[in-house]
Amino acid sequence: MGVNGRQSETMMQLNSGRNAATSLGLLAILLWGTVVGLIRGVSESFGPIGGAALIYTVGAFFLVLLLGFPRLRSFPRSYLIVGSILFVAYEICLSLSLGFAHNRGQAIELGIVNYLWPCFTVILAMLINGQRASAWVAPGILLSLCGIVWVVGGPGGLSVERTAANVSSNPLSYGLAFSGAIIWAVYCNVTKRYADGKNGVALFFMLTSAVLWTKFFLSAEPKLAFTTPATVELCVAGGAMAAGYAFWNVGILRGNLTLLATASYFTPVFSTFFAALWLSTPLSISFWQGVAMVTAGSLLCWAATRGKPARGG
């Protein structure tokens, strides 16, 4: 085989590997889209705290199988400490906000509130990392916030009064979901600076499950009752979360990052669609309009920062 032939074969192998990594990244996005519906389903079977503890225990087990047992000495100390705190705090906020929702429809609403994190990530990137952005970032943020008000306001669309009434009916869940969005935005910016290319998600899952089990044994939740359907759903939930994190890491390291970043902003749409089917919960037209607004706002925020390096970068 000549030089040109070997070069051609090498390029084909590289493209094949990149395409496979991109496919895994896209699969991760789909898996993350199932999280809201699955967490809510498991929490209905095992309770908000017990269900969350079980999910992250199963997830940690799968992550160790996929990524290996974490080696603490390989992680930068700042990432290990700050990343652990932020990751655990976010996962607890997300899982408990869904578990403590009054009903399935409200759980899906809370999942959309959680997806404020992309626009919060851009805001914090501008404040923390000196990220530059075009003027489109302002309408993007406003559109995302209006979309949340549109969703939480219920049928009928934009209504600050109805939104305030819904939030006040369950301030714990809405507060956890909103706090989680901010925490994850901080995590994204902090880990970008301190992680040094390391992935501590297996360790973080272990820590999350440990905190939740501690909370479970200190709470008055009823004993866990395992049934076959509930156990299967638990394994699916834990496996989907673990595989999502593992596949995403491969995708962003070796795949088409631009395509994956763009696709990831459509997660609210798929998440809402899957949760509505999985939880047998019909959604109004105004709800879907709000989801579209949140998605479009997040895309605007992302587009406003493309090609604009951080100050000093």
C-alpha cells in the first residue's frame, strides 16, 4: 500500500472514531433527557430521599464498571474539594425537587426550571471567567426566564400571579430546582478552570449517595419496599444517569463538540416529551410553548458567546 493509501486509511479510522464518539455524546443527551421522568417514577416507589439514595448508589456502581474506581491522587485538590461539594449539592437539589413535587405535572415543571442552568452558565462565565458575549445574550436570558414563567404559570401562558401562586404552593421543590440550576452553572465554570481534564463523576456519585443515605437514616421516611417493576425502573434510572455521564465524557473529548453542544440545548424538549410519556401526564400547548422559549433562550445565550474568547484568553 502506498503512502497516499495509508494516509487515506488513517483518515478514515480517525473519522470513524470521531463519529463513534459523537454518537456516544448524542446518546448521552438522550439518556439525560430521561432523568426527570425516571427520578420521579423511582421516588414514587421508594420515597423522595430513599429513591434518590438508591438511584445514586446504582449509578455509582455502573460508573465504576464503566470508568473504573476513581484514583483520588490523580485529581487536582481544588477540583476534588470544590467540584465534590458543587456536584453533590446539585444532584441532591435536582433529585429531591422532583421527589417532593406534589404531582407528576409539577415534577415536569421543575425539570424545566432546572434547565435554566445554560443561561446561568453564560452569565457566570462572563462574571467569573471573563467570557465575552454579543448583545444577543440579553434577549436570550430574558427569553429563558419568560419561558419558565410561561411554564410554571400553567395553562393560559404568561402570568406572574399564577406563577407566584404555584411557586408558593411548594416553595421547597421550586427553591431546590432553581438553586440547582445556579449550582450547576457554578460547577460548569469552576470545573472548566480547575479540573485539568479529569473526570471525577464516579467519586461524586459515591459522595452523593453517601449524603442521601445519611439523610434517609436520619429522616422519618418509611422502609424501602422492593417490587419487581420498581427495581427495574431503579436500575434503568441509575444506569441511564451513569451511562449519560460516561458517554458524554467520551463525546466531548473525541467527538464533534460543536454538534454536541448544539444538540445538548434541545434536552428540555426531549426531557419533557419523555417525562410526559413515562409518567402518563398530558401537557398543555402553553407548557410546550414555554419549553420552546427556554430552549430558544439557551441557544441564543450559547450563540452569543461563540467565537468570543474570554478576556485574557
